[in-house]
Amino acid sequence: MNSATLTNENLMARRRAAVARGVGQAHEVFVARGSNAEVWDVEARRYVDFAGGIAVLNTGHCHPAVIAAVKEQLDLYTHTCFQVLAYEPYVELAERLNQLAPGHFEKKTLLLSSGAEAVENAVKIARAYTRRSAVIAFTGGYHGRTMMTLGLTGKVQPYKTGFGPFPGEVFHAEFPNELHGVSVDAAMHSLALILKNDVEVERVAAFIVEPVQGEGGFYVAPREFIERLRALADQHGILLIADEVQTGAGRTGTWFASEQWGVAPDLITTAKSLAGGFPISAVVGRAEVMDAPGPGGLGGTYAGSPIGCAAALAVLKVFEEEQLLARSQAVGEFLGAKLRDMATRVPNIGDVRGLGAMVAIELFETRNGQADLHRPAAELTRRAVAEACRRGLILLSCGNYGNVIRILVPLTASDALLQEGLLLLEASLQAALGVQP
Ligand code: PMP
């Protein structure tokens, strides 16, 4: 295909004809190249990337050290299947993740390819260890698009529509959300009701919870909630699984967000930014739990591919060399302060929240010049995100009401680029509100 014929418009037409309709697309943009926190489309237009491939690019697009490590690996071997012929990078990555995961106990790791696969395997391992079947997840939670993970996912539209039935023995308790009127007590009460009415506690293998709900709207799990979940889990021999697919790999200021809990999960799932854009995922956890499935019970053809391992080891090195955990904190503080300031000029911003560099604003209709927390502004959010794209800023929305704009900018972005993105965000919000500059 002659590159002169590549325009966003004609690629959209080809895409519509060739690609399954169910594959969503946030923006009608086709990318030509990316570098750090910027991308250029096929028409050579530049964008500031605040979406980071949905939390995959903590080290930025095409980090030179990650690309170099992958190229080096490509020249040695690309695939053997770890279950057939093993290789050192898998073992080294497992060793590193075991050291990084919170908890003063021996740990082991299983590598896979995607976040959903990690969650699937965490459930398999929890069932094998506890010899119980039920799993309790939370409203607003998101865990992937495979059948089990869709079952665990709280939000129905658009993920689950038409795809059921999902594997049984999954129950949803309320996730605490003070902004929308669900206290920690209310959430724990809903869990108690499930254990009273729906499933005997002796049948529950695990609780699965995101430290910060990602797709659900960047709501941070209150520490007290996690402590109470941990206590309940301990009391009844239930495992606590932290789904850190979106929060992990340094996004929240620590390598795993659950390091900030003060209590350790038994199993952690991680993926996304782990390999800076190359597909790999992991389940890390208590050694005795991880060892419950017998030999041959876990794995997959591409699971823990050498290319993903090489990339992940390079990402870990970049985090050390560029002190990206501290940068994650700093980016979070910078964005938080600027967004709170923006909220004084844009009253529709009813909440600014997050953990580390996982930051979001929630938009509402206004009443008497103030955000009305009973009226989420989904249409305004959609317009602002579309307007931002036209102005050269890639944003992503999320949330159960579709009224949250989340920021997952590469941690390697400069302050100047963050500032540029924030100016574009504010201008886009004002334009979506019909305010002339
Ligand atoms: N769990 C969480 C918390 C996620 O955010 C996601 C992806 N958005 C997944 C699981 C699924 O990951 P993947 O898309 O890599 O399968």
C-alpha cells in the first residue's frame, strides 16, 4: 500500500469493512509512530499521549533501553515455549517480581501473556489451593474479557452484553465509593449479606479487588476496606487477590499499589506496563499457594515469552536508572495540583483523585455554579475527549457513568509536556462546554 494513500479517513473505511465491529476505538486516529509521550498519526499530526496505551507505557513509547533489550533478544531466540525449553530471562523476571511483591513470605511467580490470563490463572491457583470454588469480586471492578474474567467484571455494558452465561460461583459485593454514597461499612455489609444469603463462607476461595478501580473510574480502595477484607479473609481461610493489572508496574508511586495497603495480598496479578508495550503478564504470590497446581497445570504456548521477559527486565532497569517510582509520585502530585486548580475554573470537575500517577477527574452537570454530584456528565465527557483529540491530546474516559477522564501519561514525560497536555485538556473542556476562549 502506497503510504500516500494512508489517511485516517480511508483507514477508518478499511477498518469498518475488515475488522470486527465489537473492537472499540476511542479515537478515529491511526498511529504512524510514537516516542516517549508523543505520537504522530498517518497524516503526520502530533498528539500528546495522556492514555499511554491504557496504562501500558509507564516508560513511554519506544524507550530506547527497552527496544535495545528486545532487539538483542530477537537475535538470540524468539520462542521455545518455556514448558519445552526453558530460558533464563523467565527465571530472572520471576525472581525480580518475587522480591518486589509485598509480604514477608516466600513468593513464586507464573508468567503469562495478558492481564485477563493472569486473572484467570490467579483464580485457578486460588481454587487449587483452597479446594473451594467461589470468588467474590466487586461492583465497578474490571478484570478482563475472557469468560471467567467477564464474570468477575462488575460492569455489564458493553463488556458482558450478549456473551453469557459466565462461569458460576462468582458474586459481586459493593465497592466502597464515598463520592457516590457507598461507605466502607455499606460495602462490608453487602459482602456480609452475600456470605449470609448467597454462598457459604467455607465455599469462598478468594476475594479479588483492584487497589484502584481502573476501568470502573479510578476510585481508590480505602485502606480500612482492604484491612477489613484481609481480616475477613484470614478469619475464614479465603485468599486475597489484588488485581494490579492497571495499578502495577510503578503507576501509583510504588511498584505494586498494594505495597501501600499495609497488609499483603496472597496473590497479585500484573501486566500492562510490566514490559513497556510488549505482551506479558504475571501472577505473583505466596509460594505455597502458587505451588498448589501440580506440574503441567499451568502455562501456555506464549506464556512468559522471551521477548516479553527481555522487555520487562529492561523496564525494571529503566525504573531504577531513571528513578521512575519517585517520578510517579511527582507526576501524580503535579497533575493533582494542576487539576484541582483547573476545577476552580471548570466547576463541572466535581472530583480530582487518584494514587501516584494514576489520576482522574470526574465530570458532572452544574447547579448554581457547582458540580451536582447526582448528575454525571457523560455527554460532556465524550465531547471533551473528542475535542481534545482534534486539538492534539489523547485522552481516555472510564467509569460506570462514563464521566471520568483518566490520565495514564508515561512517567517519562517532561513537566513541559504534562503542562502542554493540561492546557489542551482545559481548552477542550471549555470548548465542550461551549465557552469561547
Ligand atoms: N484487570 C484489570 C484491573 C485491568 O485494568 C485490565 C485491562 N484493562 C485487565 C484485568 C485485563 O487485561 P488485558 O486487557 O491485558 O487482558
